[in-house]
Amino acid sequence: MGAGATLGHHLLKLLVAPGRQRFEQHLGELESVQRARLSRWLSAAASSPEGQRRGVRADWSWEEFSRQMPVSSYNDYAEVIAQQRARKQSLLIDSPVMRYQPTSGSTSAVKWVPYTKMFLDELDQVITAWVGDLYRQFPRQGNGTHYWSLSWIPTEMRSQTAGDINDDMKMLSWGKRLLAYLTQSAPQEIALAHSSDDSLFATIAYLAADESLGFISVWSPTFGLGLLEQMSTWKDELAAVLSSGRWGERSARMAGVPCPRSMRAAAMLRQWSGKLEPAFFEALWPQLAVLSAWDTAAATPWARKLQGFLPHAHFQGKGLWATEGVVTFPFQGRYPLAYLSHFFEFADANDGRTLAAWQLRQGQEVIPILTTGSGFARYQMSDVLRVEGALGEVPCLTFLGRNDGVDLVGEKTSATTAQAVQDGLRLDGALPVTLLALDEARHRSPGYVLLVECGEDAPREALQRDLGNQVERALQANFHYKLARELGQLQHAACVALPHMRQVYMDQCRERGMIEGNIKIEPLRHWRGAVPSMLRDPLDA
């Protein structure tokens, strides 16, 4: 690791320490802190054009705020956000918009979330607490370089972003960000390469060349797996690039990004069989101390698979982050609420009651409602969490799954039901990718198809038949699904198994315009319109 990275770690550790200390110091003041967060938001919202139009008052209590303001979704802000972008004004809240962060919806829709100065300050609060705890809990990662994922946007959308990059480091304040960049293994300019494919290649080249890599942070574990798999696919091209220090045929598409050079990595790649094995990655990255990714609900089997290739590194889950805001993060081995950042309410998943953060109790299953510095008021997410004790007065929560179900013909299938179905399957070594709810299959009735990734030598026909029958039996435990089947409204559930199903599925998502790096493995996905090509009309079989 270079002197710049060493200095960057030293100074960054000093700068984030107060954020960690602040988070710990106020753990016993949850209600007062949260009411103060709301008061700050109300003052900024009441001064904005949209807040004045909606009658927001700076002196509202939480009780009055929850009575006056309805629960919202992105659709409630889409028109105003479009006006903000066109006029280059701050309409939702009295805080300058620094950039717009694109994120994928549950289908192909792209949402543009305004990242205001106020919102970035909220994110800075939580990320400094997280990074401060990282230095304390895993001191070895402070001796190496870091890779914090860049979530590149689709190639065809790059002209729309005006240079904005989905860079995790941009959640920090500018001073901490400058220091963090000194520690980075891969430069942020990689995201400006001509295509997602070129960005991915450049990322892998930098990572492969970095013998000092100490920390890897990705969101979806499937993205991390993709990095390792593409390293295998491109190993010969990577070896040529790293030995010459030139991008070769990709040079014109790399937007001036410098090419790394490593004779060591080039030699290792040439000698590598291409098989993903822990021994190869441990030799490539001997200082890797921490691997961070989603590891709950549908991400669990993929996180385990990723861990299996990098067992020499400690693994840390992510908590619940979204482009619209952060709910929980890893701290002291728990996942506490980011109570110093946004104002939080929760809908009880069982009876719909609205609860403040200080009203949560052990064992409750709840859905977060966020009020944030982006201007979103009472923004309801689609995630279900369970309260798992507390740090001081601050609740800790575990992500259970998403609550945005599918209702093709009245069967009312929830994401948590789909997750339970997959958890109960006898998979014979296969890994579930998602349960697709299809609107159509060659003009016949809609139905559900489980996508699974299997081994090259797996007996696919028998596996597909068995898993299709298992999914059907499990779904029929739902009264509404069973009735829809008896009425002929849905086809018998099916399964499609492919050796590289995860990659095939993610390619299909990218073709629909979803954001690279943010594509999640979901337990349930409603696929509207044409049947994806990888299915080859399984419902017609």
C-alpha cells in the first residue's frame, strides 16, 4: 500500500471517530433525537415551494405531522422531481440539490432521487459511524486499500447523468471523501467508461493488480460473484493488459482512465485454470480482511457462496440501505436504526398501526416510513423488518424481505411468502434466483416460474419437473392461489434451471434498463410484458 493510502487511512480514521462516538453517546436519547430530526426537517420543508403548497408548518409535533401528511411513494414526487431537474431548482425542500441518484424500481422503471446537501449530511452521519466502527472492529482492513462499489448506470443512460456517478464515497462529506479516495483500489473515473462492460473490465483489472486490497464492499453478493466470474472469463485479456499497462482494444472506450500494471497479477492470471477456488483469491489478495455485502432473505445463499470463495476475510452484512435512505447499518455486531439521520416511523406489518421509532418493541414486524432531507415526507418502503432488541433505546432490526407482492389474478402472493416457499424447497445443490410472476405465456394464462442455477451436469429435466411440483404444492397452501388454480386463472407453477441462470437473469434485467450493481436477487419479481427469453415458454411445455 502506498504512502498516500496509509496517510488517507490515518486521517480518515481520525475524522470518522467523532461520528462513531456521537452515535454511541445518544443511544439513550432516541425520542428526543428523533423529534429534533423531524423539527429540523419541518423547518426546511416549510420554507420550500412544495412545502408551502402542501401547508407544511415548522411547529408541527410528530403527532400533528402524522395526521396532516399522508404516507407517500416515489410516484407522489416524480412530477416535482422532473420540474426540479429541468429548472435546476430545489422545490421539495429548502436545501440545494447536489445531484440526482438513479436507482431501479421493481421493474424497468428508473427513479431519480434528489441528493440535497441536507440529505447528504444525514448519510454522512451514518456512514461515519459505520466506518468508525469498521476501524475499531476490524483494524486489519485499515492496513490495505479499499474497494467501495460503483453502481454504474446502463450504457444508454450515461448521457442523462451529467457526470453523476453512483459512488458510495459520495455519501461522505467532501473532506472525508477526499481522504477516502486516497485509500481506494479503483478510481471513480472507471464509471465514465463507454459501457458497463468496459467499466466492469477496468474495475477487475484494478482489483486484480492490487496486492494490498484489504476491504471489499459491494451491495448485492451476486455483483461480487460476477466480479470473480468475469475475472475468470477475461483472465487472458486481463493478463495482457496488466503486463503491458495498456487497455489494448478497449483504449478508445476508457475515457482516459489510466491502465494499471502488475507483472505479478498478470503471471498469476496466466497460470490460473480459471476455476473459482479460495486458494487462488487468497494468493491474489493476501491482505483482504473484510468482505461486506447483503446477506439476508433472498441474498443469503449467494452471500454464502461469495464467502466460500473468500474465506480468509471476515464477512459483514449491510443492514438495510436504499437510494432513498438508510434504515439500519452494521455497528458493534448489530444492525441498529440510523436514528441520527432521517426521521423514522414504522407501519406494523400485522395491523397497519403507525409507530414512532421509540414505540417499537421486541419481535414486532414492521415496514419503515422515512422522512428525509431529499424532501420525501413519510416515504413508505417495501421492506419488512423484525425488531431484534436494542442498543440502549435504539431498536436493532433484521431484514425479512420485501412486502411488494404480486396479484396477477387475485392470488395475492407476497414476497415473504415467496421467500418461505424457496426456503422450504429440496434443491439438490441448486440455488434459487427468483420466483417470476408472468403476465402472459404465448397468450395463455399467467403463472409462476422459479428460476434456479444448477450445476453443469445436473439432470435439468428431472430437476425442473421436481422443483415445479414443489413450488406448486407450496403455493397452494395460499387459499387465494389455490382458488385461482381451480378456476383455471393460473397455470401450474414451473421451474427453469440453467448452469448460469443468475447471470442470464441479470442480463435480462440490464436489457430492461435496471441499474448495474443495484440489481438485487429478489424472492419474487413481477415480470410484465413479454416473457423473458431465458424461459423458452416453460408454461407452454
